[in-house]
Amino acid sequence: MTYADGILVALRHLLREHRECFCIGQGLWSPWYVGNTMRDLEKEFGTARVIDSPVSEAATTAAALGAALGGYRPIVVHPRVDFAVLALDAIVNQAANWNHMFGGGIPVPLTVRAIINRGGEQGAQHSQALHAWFAHVPGLRVVMPSTPADARDLLVASVLCDDPVVYLDDRALYDVSEADTSMAAVSLRDVLPRVRRAGHDITLVGTGHSAHLCGKAAELLARQNVSAEVIDIPVPGPVTDGAARVLCDSVRRTGRLLAVDGGWAACGFSAELVALAAETLPPTAWKSAPARLTLPPAPAPTNGRLERAYYPTAETLAERARELTR
Amino acid sequence: MASPDPATLGALADPAQYHEPVDLRDLPPAKAITALDTLLLIRAVEVCIGEGVRAGTIRCPCHLAIGQEAAAVGMASQIQPHDRVFGAHRSHAHFLALGGSPRQLLDEVLGRDTGCSRGMGGSMHLRDVAHQFWGSVPIVGATIPIATGAALAAQMDGRGALAVTCFGDGATEEGVFHESLNLAATLRLPVVFFCENNLYSSHLHIGLRQPADSTCRHAVAHCIPFLRVEGNDLPAVVAAMRQAADHARSGAGPFYIEALTYRWRGHVGPSEDVDVGVKRKDDLAQWKLRDPIGRLAAALEQAGHLSAAALSEAQAHARAAVAQAWDAAQAAPDPPQAALQGRVFSAP
Ligand SMILES: Cc1ncc(C[n+]2csc(CCOP(=O)(O)OP(=O)(O)O)c2C)c(N)n1
């Protein structure tokens, strides 16, 4: 099963088993926009439940919120998270606050699925990873799977969750594949970080594509006799106490932390992870100062050479980890 | 004459019509010939870029305007030095029609430091202020309110300048489009809303996205005068744009133009038949008979201003100029590594 298959399997399951689920967004009838993640769903479930929409991010997202209040479980799809920026009122002002500002106990089962692109010379407005924006907001749950099984199981969990969820999948992971597993029913609030690989010299942590990179870097490091522990945080918003504990336990063992993120450093998710560890662990727990590896503080360029310099790779990550363990 | 139904394209949407030579109207032959040369240049550049994409030499997403050249050239015909024009993801033709250099465009799609955006933006982020092109971006609808604000600045300047925003039918589905029309009409801003309705937004026909196929109804809703034209009829677009520009410059407020046209290639990339994974209707062959170049050239031939030989010579000339620019562009330098972080703020 590939990561893209995982998403497709989840959507098919949701549409088949839950009559209150429907999808709305741009490109849903075109494999070009959403890869194979929604292939032929409109043929199987009809165009009334898989709705390819006008170019109207703000309206489709807020309309999905309205339908969620009416008892449905809509999945809004934005082929780039950059386009979801046009829907921020619906997501941030409305969906995130709805339950709290009206006194609590109000289900808001809205899922906003947005896709992150990295590379392909698509430039500043088609390549942003904005998960930290969403994770900043109380009331939103943010999901960033890094493996096919998580892509599947956490999408189902997102849609069945009664809180608004921003589910961010990453095009660069679509072809990642692993052995088939059976679907696991999970509740988003119980999802803990995954220790993808055990190690004792350094903790590498990230979410989504960055967690994937950490795994690759750990393999490179193993060949150089550096034992890296890899922690994948599939639910970056909110990071629960239980989740923070998994991270801190790991750093307590390794004494070193490299937080990797596909977004920018400033006020970003890597900053959150370092802060969580720094607040919890005593100074004596650290063998070296915690570090971050992120995008440089610049928009995505289109020039191919600058683009290659822009994105961290398993190699640059391993190099940084080696520096910390030296 | 009864004013046209603002919601319905009618015969304009029928690809079997408007194949005949255009009416040259009051367009002087010399101007028509210059316009034809610009159409040919744009076509040649777009074909060249399409080949570059196919060969993998160009890797940024390119949305080609082949088939839509007359809309761009007609729009550009009324632009004066203090004006400001904005585009979108499909803006190579706007850039070239305004006088932008083919070499700078090719360098940009190749990501070179010598490109119009110094290699930082590629095909979807073009700018050439020296030729009144203030910027094109791929967030659909984004430059409609920006152009509205550039018109506000022009109004404050009081020099009779105007702003133009070029966008597609898909962009009229974004909220900011409607907000901008309302704002511009209320403040009587000198802005021309220039919609190239090519019936498609990526893979979806307008019939699957809107309850009516003409976007002029939105102008009516905001009390903005409008003209709808056959967008592949160069003299007609020029005439409509002249009326729009005169109106805006006179202080009478915004104007709306809908130019009905059709793109020959897929939404993105050079392929004709497969459009972002979905096969289009089989009417492309008909649309090719409504070729903006063919219709203008035939009219000029009929009127005795152009011979078949002169036309092929002009075509060959355009292709040769583009081929030369393309070859030269291959040797252009990449931006330096320092550009990545050195160009984030206005001064490094
Ligand atoms: C805000 C936003 N939503 C969606 C997209 C994806 N997209 C890119 S071009 C396009 C089609 C726009 O159609 P139209 O405005 O008619 O222009 P055309 O491509 O026909 O020139 C879409 C939906 C985008 N770039 N930005």
C-alpha cells in the first residue's frame, strides 16, 4: 500500500460506511490535482457526494462547516495548502472557535484536507507548509501523517472526530509504500508519537514528510555508527501531554535533540518541539543544546538550483545530527 | 440595438461560428500589421516554451495562451506609460503584448538570473514595470483587488492613468472578484476588469461551475458598464478596450470586458488532447478555425495589405527571433546562491 493508496482506501471506507460523509473541493474529478488519492471516487459514489467545485475556497470551506453543523461529516479538499489560505476565516475564526464561543458540547465534524507541495519549480505560492499556523490555533486538530497506514487510519479518525481537523498530506510521500496492514480504528485525541526507530545517541523528531526524512537520515547515520532515535508526531496540533512525554522520554535517553520541520523556523513547529523538551528536561539532561533544521527563512524559489539548496535532505539532516553528536 | 443578455454568451460560445476574416473596422493597416506581428511573436514564443516543457528543459508549470493571443494584444493596445496591468497564471501573452522581451520571458521560465523576475518566480510570476506589467501571480483572482488598489493610487495621482486586471472565467468564482467590483464601482476607480472567458477552469467547463456562461452579469450587478467581444477578433478587442480605457480615464469609473476565447493546449503544459487528466470535448478542431491569427491575416489579405508570401515570411521571422532568444537563454546564469535569502526583503 502506498501513501496515496492509504488516502484513497480511507475515503472509500468513509464514503461507503458513513452516509453523512461527502467530499467537496477543486480537482476531485481530475487525477491530476490530487494524484491517485481520489481516483474514480465520483464514479463509485456519485457526483452528489464527491463534488468538484468552482474556484471558491472561502465558500466551499465555510459551506462545509455549515453542513457539518447540520449533521454531515464533510471533507473539504484544497489541492494546495496555499489555496486554503483563502479559506482562513472559515477555518480559524469560525470552525476553530465555534464550540467554545457557544458554550461547548457542540460537534463540529469538519475535515479540511490540504496538500503540501515541495519542489517542481512551482514557487512561492504553491509550495508552502503552513501546518504551524493551524497548530497555533486552539480548537483545531492538525494531522500530518508520514506513513501509508497513518495516512489511512488518521484520515478516518479525522473525519470521525467531532472537532474540526486540518489534515495535511504531502505529495512527496504519495509513492512511499509499505506492507498492507488492516485498518485500525483510532481516536485522534489518543494518538501518540510513533517511535519509528530506537537509538541512543540523538533524537530526531518531525511531523509528516520531515518524519520520513528523519527515518532516512537515521539509516545514513547508522552506517556511520551514530544511533539515532526517530520520533514521528502524526498529530502536531495539539501536542498533548502524553505526546510530549514520549518526546521527552526519548531525549532523556539520548541527551540530544534535532527537531526537523518542513516549514520555517520562526514561531514554527520545530520551535514548539524544542520548547516542550526544554521546559520539561533539567539542564543536566542535555549533552548538547537542542537544535532545529528547517527551511531557510525565504519563500520557495523556482530556480532549480536554489530549490535544491532550499529543501533539507536526508544527507543534510544526517550531517547536522553528526555535528551535534561530535 | 437592444443591449445583450449579460448572462448568456449565445452564438459566441458556438465553435462553429466566427471563422470568417475579421472586420478591420477603423484599424489602420499599419497598426493591424504590427498587431499581427505581435500575435505571431506570442504564438512562436508559446510554441517554443511548450517544446521546452516537453523536452524537460523547462520544469516550472507553464500555462500556455496559444489561441488566446488576440485578447492580450487587444488589451495592450490602449496601455499608456503610467498605466498598470496585472495578470495571472496564464500571462506570457500579456507580458509579450505589452512589449516585454521574449528573451527575458524565456530566461524566467528557465529560472535564470537574467529573467524578468531574476529567476525567482518562473512562468507564473512575471513582472516588467518598464512595460506597465506590474505582476502576474498564480493564486486565482489575487490580482483583481490588487489592480483595484493600483487604480485607487492612479486616481489619487490624478494623471489619468488606469489599471487593468486580466483574469479568467474561473477567477469570477472567487469572493474577492465580487468585492473588488463593488469597491471599484463605489469609489469610481479607473480600473478595467478584463476577463478572458475561455470556457474552462482547468478540467471543468463553465457549465459545471456556474449557472450561466457569461460573466458580464456580475458587471451589471455592480452597476459597471460592460462589453462582450469575440476575443479572437483583434480589431473588436481593440475597439472594446479603447472604449473601456476612455471611460476609465475620463473619471467615469470601472469598466468590464469579457473576451470570449479558447485555449488550444491543456490547462498546464503543451498537450492538446489531455487536459489535466481529463479529455476535453472534441471541438478543438472547430476552435482552431476561429484562430485569432488566421482571422486577422485573412482580413488583411482580402484587403490587399498582406500577401501569402509576406505572411509566411513574418511567421518565419518570428520563429527565427524566438529560436535565437532560446539558444541564447540556455547560456544565461542561474541566480547566485545568495539570492535565496538575499532577496527576501527589499534591501538585503
Ligand atoms: C486560489 C487558487 N485556487 C485554485 C487554484 C488552482 N488553479 C490554477 S489555475 C486554475 C483555473 C483558473 O481558471 P481561469 O481563471 O478561468 O483561468 P484559465 O486557466 O482559464 O486561464 C485553478 C483552479 C489556484 N492556483 N489558486
